[in-house]
Amino acid sequence: MLPLNYMLPTGTELLILSLILLPILFIFFVLPIIICVKRAGQLNRSKPVWGLLGFALNYIAVLVLYILPKEQNKE
């Protein structure tokens, strides 16, 4: 009978897995949020809202932000 932790990565496997997985997670989840927040600030849009949209929609939200015109101040 196999031990319960038979399928869990250990040692070198865990290191290799983290070196592959962490950059992928950064590129697909964290980077779109950073880009959306910076671009929203440039366009006078809500940074928290666009940060959440960057998390939820990833690069679709980034593309939308680069298409939108700059919002005018309502003074």
C-alpha cells in the first residue's frame, strides 16, 4: 500500500515546480493588476475598480483601458 503523501512533490520537484509556477502566476494574475492600476491613474479612472477588473478579466481589462479615452474632470 502506498503512503498518503505519495503524490506530493518533495525537494527538487518542489523547487522546479515553484520556479515554473511562480512566474506563470505573476504574468497571468499580478501583472495585469499592476498595468490596470497604472493606466487607470493616467486616465483619471478608479484605480481600485480597475485593479479588481484586472484581476478578474486579466488582459481583457488591460486592452479595454488602452482603448478608452481619458475621462474629463467634471468641474
